[in-house]
Amino acid sequence: MGKYSINIVRGTYKEWLAKLVILGFLFINSGVSISCVSYLGGDALEKEVFFRPVIERLLNRGTSPDFIYTILNSPDVKFNEKFAKINVTGYLNKADYSQFYNQLSIEKTRKFIISHLAILNRAEDKYNVPKEVIASILWIETRHGGFLGSSNIAGVFLSTAMCNEPEFLKLNKDAIRANADISPDDYPKMDSTVEARSRKKVNWAIEQLIALEKMQKTSPKSITEIRGSWAGAFGMSQFLPSSYVRWAVDGNNDGKKDLFDVEDAVFSVGNYLKSNGWGNSEESRRKAVFHYNNSNDYVTAVLTLAEKSRYIPLETLPLHEQMELLNN
């Protein structure tokens, strides 16, 4: 295939489409076949052909060919079928957030508050968001940075942006029929749900890729190397690229917005909640946290953990409680 390799780093939209047509012709006439199911990586040329539907959407939105080439040319950015599946069918699995306000969670959150009190107090003063709420979100999202995720986020979005292709539509419909407790009479309805969610998730993934391009300007980490969750969220605060672009903050004034840094993550969570309506009323607070994660159970978990982890000055506690808290 090397003799067919072409330079796609620069060029107009029409030139790109012409090159894609040529690539498709060459692959068809060379007998090369790339299966959606089996494809897991490959060189930039193979990726150009495989991700053609995504590339065309990005180009139509004005995305730079340089950016597209950067992510396609990275060996770390690969297609993974599970992202095209779980981001469409994952809604069937209801998350249990009750575990996040058990005794261990309370102790860990109180200790985090004590250890980072100065940072949390500054963020609370700036955004009027209680330090306990910020600390609770960081615990629920990543256990205060202990579980950051191992999925390449550019790969997550590229893979998810393929979920509306016929092969993936069929795979996801078959998966729901095999695992969901539904009767054959309900198949048409479930098929329609998969189709609607697939369209929505493709648009979502494209928006995140566009935001990822903007992230290049302020992210201290290469966008092709950032790892996070299967949903493409990253850093201690588990922001999506679109959230990073809008609400990430340089909390320590080092000229970078690094969500893997405690100070930047704390200030970014405070800014996110304040920007999305956090106020004095219970309703405004629930709405702000709901914006962070569209789950009422999540909102309840955050606010419950925050209440249970309310900061008490360490010196006011009996010595044995101080030692117990610090040793947890």
C-alpha cells in the first residue's frame, strides 16, 4: 500500500474529498477490505479510508486538515468497537451512586479537604461553591485522581463518530436484542431508539473532536496522548473537551489549564458549577450539579457526600480523631 500513500497534511476541502475518492478507488481496485469489526489500528492511509465518514463531517464543519492528520497519524489513536457500542447502548445500565457517600467516601473526602484546604478555600471564595461540593465531585469522578481512566479520548470520539455506520447500527441492535429483557414485539421500537441515539452520538462525538482541536492551544498535554474514560472525559474533574474549552481554569496561574493538576481541577469545577447556575437555592444547586452529570442520583450523591463531609477544623477534634482521620 505504500506506493499509494499521499500527503494529506494540507489542502482545501475539495482537494481532501478528491483524495478520499482516489483512496477509495485504490482500495477497491487493490482488493483491500477493512472490516469495521476487525479494524483496530493501522497506518494513516488505512485510517483515512476507514474514518472517511468522520473526516467528511469534520471538514464540512471547518476543521483543519492539519488537526485531522495529527490524530490519524498518531499510533495511540485507534478505532475501538466498544466505544461505538457503549456510548450508544450504555444507557441501559443504570449507575449506582449510593456507594459514593459511604463511610470510606466520607473519610477520604474529609482528608482531601484538610490536605488541600488553602486551594479549596480560594476556589470557594472566588466561585461561592462550597469546598465540600468540589471535593465530593472530584471523589465521585476519579477518587481524587486515583482513577483517571485509560482510554485514549481522541480514539473514543473517532470510534463513537462511526456508530451510525450500517455495520455498527446492526451490531448495536443485535446487542440490545441479545441482552435486554424485551420481546420481539418491541424490536422495532428498540431499533428506532438505537438509530436515534446513534445519530445523536455521532453529532456529539464530532462536537468533541472540534473542541479537541481548540484544546491544542491551552492543553499542556498532547491531545493524541490524553487518556480518560470510555465516554471521553479526562482529568481529575472528568471534563469533556467541550467543557474544557468553556470552563477549564488555570487555577495556579502557571499559564496552563491542566485538569490533571489538583489546583486547576478544583478551580475548574468551581467555575463550571458557578457558570451553570450554582446559587443560594437548593433548586439552583441541584440544577448546576445535574448539568455536570445528567443524573438525579448523581446529584443526590454529590450533595449528600458534601453534607456528610462538612469541614471541621482539625484542631477542634479530639487527638484520637485527628490521628484516625489523617491515617485513613
